Amino acid sequence: MKISVVTISYNQAPFLRDAIESVLGQNYEDLEYIIIDAGSNDDSRKIICEYEEKLSHIIFEPDKGPADGLNKGLALCTGDIFCYLNADDRFSAGAFLFVEQFFRTNNNVDVLLGSTAIIDVNGKRKWRRRIPSDFNATKYLEGTTLALQQATFIRHKVLKDVVKFNVDNFTCWDGELLVDTLINGARFTSSNKVLGEFRIYPGSITGSGTNKERYLGDRKRISNKLFNAGYRLGKNFRLRRLLIRLNLIRVIKEFIY
């Protein structure tokens, strides 16, 4: 079973080698690895070229943002399973073997949401893990779903020629892709297995806290997609959202080192 991985890169040389090694270090035989660099002016290009013989495709050219770069990579993918990794994140050791075995034995699943470890700027784990919630329309509309891109694996067939990343989304293009696959009938499941490592630091989009207004706008637009597709909020959703958020705070406190 071939796994296709796309890494988008732009001026993140301090973390890029770590990301690449986390893919190649899986020692997964049937691997297709694609790197898209939007024109970095640091040492990123030099680092990528060091791995040229081990990469399936490399593109060095400007793009319209992360979603556009991912679409370029997605267009080149020929694998059975698609995933992508930002240049400042990592996959966990043994992730690909687990993913292969999972999809081989679960033919009724199209999207696997794994758990994710949170790491700091130096790669040290801050929290033990974050466990994804069940991903469905009601939970997304309520704002109570949790899916981590670094541990998300999708059957390529549910994306091919149908679903692509929205190039106008600069804050949650990964979440919008999942919503689009859901609307198109994809079947989701989640796992407690840690498959990815999410680096949060002041310079990252999440760590910097920037683009909040734009994120809220993207969320509203995506929610409207679900409403237009006929999905609705469940009963007592405000109470359930409050309880889930309170529980999340407790879990975070429990797992902080």
C-alpha cells in the first residue's frame, strides 16, 4: 500500500531537516515523498537538495499560499493513502506501518485521525498527547471537534478529482478539506495512537495567535457549507460545547509536564 506524503516548505530551515527525517526515517518501503517549496530565501532549498535522491518530486516555485502548495503536491500523488506534513512538524516513529495495517484491515474507513504529541521549538514534548474527537458535521458546527493535521491520513480515492484544498483559506485549510470530504461521503474514525508531533512556538500560526479574525471568518464560511448541505446543529449544543471545553481544560492540565 503506497503512502504519499506532501511537505510544504517556506523559510523554516531550522525545522525542515527534522521533518524530512521523520518521513524518511519511517523506513517505509512503498513511499512517495513530495516537497513543495514556495521560494524560501533561507537554507531550505539547500537542505531539500541534500535529500534529492530520496524524494519522488521537488517543486521550487512561488504559490498563492499553503493550500495552493498542497494542491500542487496532491496533483502529483499516486499513492493509496495521502497525508501531508508542515515543515516544522514531525511524524511519530512507526506511524506509517500502523497506518498501513489499519487501512488494510478497515476497508470501511476513508479518513483516519490519529493522536498528536505537542512539541516545543526544540522538539521537546510539552503535553503527552492530544486525542482527536469523532469528526462529524454536528461536532464541527458546534465547535467541539478536534482533528490534528499531523496525524491525519486519507484514502486518496476520496480526494482524487473531487476534493482539493481551498486556496482562499489561509488559516484552517486542513479542516476545510476534511469538511469537504465529509460532505462527499467520506467515512471517519479516530485512534488513540500517536501518529504525529505538532510543534507550537511563537513563530508558528497557532503559537503566534495571529489571524484570529480571519480564522473566525473561515470557520463561518465552512459552517455555511454544512448548513447548505443539509446538516444542522443538535439539541442542547451550547451545553454540550461548554461541557466538552471544560473537560478539555482538565485533560490539558492533567497531561502538562
